[in-house]
Amino acid sequence: RSCRHLHLATHGLLDGEEPLLGGLACSDGLVTVGDVFGWSLEAQLTVLSACNTGRFLDGQEYVALTRAFQCAGSRTLMVTLWPIADEATARWMELFYQALSRGKSLSEAHQAATLKARDELRDPYLWAPFVLWGYGRPPA
């Protein structure tokens, strides 16, 4: 699978007992961390728009979603550090993709979306959970 951007808007699940069984709840079932480790992707950016997708439990950083998607071939991930609110997330993502469409780099688009959302949404819980994880723009 090769794509420039992959955006998954789902529900994120952590499993404290079996971290490979955590993952993304999709309409047709659970995609586990273990499943993703077996994928082969070529994606410049993968957005995991779901609760806790950038979070890992103590000692489990090597089996988290971020690691699985990077091992699968995602160059950069947009993940969340805590549970997210649907409407605020939709607005933040809209701002992020608008900035990307204007030619901003991933980090510049992240910054632009965060600053604009901060002005509109006020509460950091709503605009601050999104982080970039990875390598950014591929070398020229």
C-alpha cells in the first residue's frame, strides 16, 4: 500500500495486559498493534485521529501504535496524547489540512492549526493533544 497521506478516524484502545492487542476500533473490527506490525505501507503521513494513539503504557513503548506504524512504513505520524473531543478534533484537522494545502510543511501546518485552534477553542484539552511523531518531510 502506497499513499501520501493516510487518515484513520477511529477509536483508539490501549491494552495494559497485552499491548499487541490494543489498537484501532474500526467499523469492521479491531486493527491491533500486532496487525499493524505486519503491514507494509509507504506513507509520508499517517494521521491516527483517535483517543490515545500516541500514548503508551510504562515499558510498552516498543509495542505502541506509533512504533507499529513506523515499522510498517509510515514516515511521520500525527497522534494524540489523550482522549479527544469529536468536534474540536474535526476543527483542528480542518485547520491542519488547510495549512498543508497552502504548501506548509507538516510541522508548520501543525503549528498553524494549533495556534488557530488555541484562539478558537481556548481549553488546551481540546487543541493540544495532537503531536507529530517521526521524520517529517522526506529528503529531496
